[in-house]
Amino acid sequence: MFRAVGSALKRNKEAFNVIARGSHRAFTSKITAATVTSSASSSPLAGNSLYGLRSLLKGQNASLFRNMSTVASISSESKEGLKLLVTGGPQARKWVGIWLFGSAAWVFSMVVLGGVTRLTRSGLSMTDWKFTGEFPPLSDEAWAKEFEKYKHSPEYKRVNKGMNLEDFKFIYWMEYAHRMWGRGLGIMFALPFSFFLRKGYITLRLGVQLSGLFALGAGQGFIGWWMVKSGLEEPPSEYSQPRVSPYRLAAHLTSAFAIYCGLFWTALSVVMPEPPAESLAWVRGAAKVKKLALPVSLIVGITAISGAFVAGNDAGRAFNTFPKMGDTWIPDNIFEMKPLMRNFFENTATVQLDHRLLATTTLMAIGTMWWFTRKLDIHPAVKALIGSTVGMTAVQVTLGVSTLLSYVPVSLGSAHQAGALTLLTLMLLLNHTLRRPSPSLLKSLPQVAKLNFS
């Protein structure tokens, strides 16, 4: 198929040039009108973000992105072109992309459901685990047997002493739903994967990537049970409440984030093999933004992982004041554990202080990125993403403070966890949009894509 397309391109080189010139003329007329519109905005951030978002999703440049994808598809078979992850044409890429985006959305829901399970203290209700899963209790005798198992756990003895069967059923169903939702994801991923492989749509490179993600997903079940087991052990002190190891919880959550990021990035690469780049000036501008976006993304990721240690240590239920931590800015006991490094992962005061500082650093870093890029000549989609990231960061900080001041209610706590993944999603989308175009696309780009009016 690829050789046929390549020979067809050689025979129809003149027709391809006509298509490219037509796409460029259509884009130039659209961007001229858009420049006039955006210059009327009173706020640089609001104006650029609103225009760019319309351009990216549904507005004036929708046909531009279709043209871009068409040119990318044609040029990808040339000597200097990019190699597509999916064979079989645009329709195949569309269906594989839908499947991968759907899988990423499923993982997103898993993360949120896992947060709700933890916040409702349901995670330790099932005291055993089977890789293939099992049917839930369906009779009174089966429920009584499961409840009896739970009564021997440290959580029942120290936290839920006297719990009735109906309350136990609620936390059991929460944990059971979380486990089965994960197994459902495995089936939802594996069946289409097998189908697309059989159809020959999946290239070797994509197959290796997806196999690695599938293996990591299968490993999540083992990591999850490894985490739960730590909460079924007797706490070291009679005054301590049973809870899972913060290290194992962080490993479980970080692994889930890694799977989500891998699926989302791969899906973007399938449906958008070339970044939105319509001029060399915009490519140079994107390169400048990328130098800031990469370190900012690292800060966002570290902040999200630090949140896992806040959850693992129940640190959100201490120092429920802001901006001070109690009556002081920095608690006195932040370095009381030995060795010193333990404080950053096990000391409630230190873990919460770290998360506050990292969240503040994230807000400042993303604000700084917007400030230094607001006057750059970059694609409207990039401007939209930067503006959206600033807005989402503000929302996430507000959610975090509200969760703390409200003593971590389930609704706000789960929304805060979902907000962390949403912010990470925007940073992934931004970095993907900032990729350097293929050499063949670079050669076809004009120097300037828009007209500036004084």
C-alpha cells in the first residue's frame, strides 16, 4: 500500500502542489480576519485564549486542521516525511484514535473512582484478591462470611467497630466496583487491540508501545493489592489508625497517571501526526514555548505525585487552615523523624508543607510561562492551551484550598484529584502541540502565516 501511495504521489506531484497552495491561501484569508478580531480584545490572555480555543475546537480554522492532516497523510510516505503509527488510511486512524482516547478516559474515571474509594474508607473492605476477579456475595450467608473476614481486619477493630452489615455492604461495593472497573478496562483495551492487529492497522512501533501500556495496566492489579495488603497489617502503635503505605499508594497512583499519559499521548500521535504549524515563524515560536513547557510539565507531575503522599498520610485532615499551618507558617516538627528523608514521605506536617509549596510553585511557573509567551508569534491553538492551563491551575489551587479548609469532603477531595489529572492532560496536549514538524512539512511552510496591522 505504501509503495502504491508513493508512486501515486510521484505521478500526481503537480496536483499535490495545487492542494498545498490552495490550503495555504485558505488559511491566509482566515488568519487575516482572525487577527483583526483578536486585536479588539481588551485582555491579552482572555482575547488570545478565547480566539485560540475557537480556532482549535470549532471555529475558523477547523478546515485548516483538516487540510493539515491531509497534507501530513500525503507527505508521510515521502523520503523525509514522518512515519504514521497506523496504516489503513484516515478512517483507520480515526477508529484507532477513538479507541485510545476512550481507553484514556476510562483510566481517568478509574483514578477518580479510586479517589472516591479511598475517601469513603472503602479500600480495605475486601480482605483478599484474585487476579481474575470473583463474583460478589449474592446470598445472606455469603455476605455474613465476607463481613466476618472484615471483622478480623485492623480497620474494623480500630475504626469501624460496631459497623452494621448495611454499612459494610456500601464500602464493599465501592471497592468491588473499583476492582471490576479496572478489569473491564483490560477487556475494553485488549479486544479492540486484537481486532486492529488482525486488520493490520497497528504498526510495529505502535504495537510495542501499546503492549507496554497493557502490561503496565495488568501490573496495576498487583500494585493495588500490594498497597491494600499494607493496610490489612496491624499498625505499629496502638494509637495509630490502619491505613495503606504512602509509598505503595504513591506507586499505585503514579502508575495510573503514567498509563493515562501514555494512552493520551499515543492517541494524540495517531490522530495528529503533525503539529499545527502553518509558518516557519510559528515553528520558531513553538520552539521557544517548548523550552518553558517541558520544565513546567515536570513541576506539575511532581506536584501531582506529592498529592499521593498527602493522601497516603491523611495529611489533608491536619492543619486545616490557610495560608498558615495552624498558628505558624512552618510547623516546628517538620524534621522530627530520623533519618531526615523520612520526613518528606511520612511526616504529616512536612508532606503537607511540601504539597503547599509545590502547588504554589506550579501556579507561579505556569503564570510565568504565560507572561513570557504572551507576545510571541505562535499558533492560536498554542495560545489557547496556555491560557486554558493558567485557568485550570487557578481552579486546581482553589479546589485544593477548599478541600483543606473543609476537612476533605468526598466531593471536593475527588474533584481535586480529577483536577490534577486534568491539568496534566492540558500540559500533555500543550507539549504535543509544540512538537517540531517533519522535514517535509517544514520545507513547504511559508515564512509568515499572518498579516500584522499597525
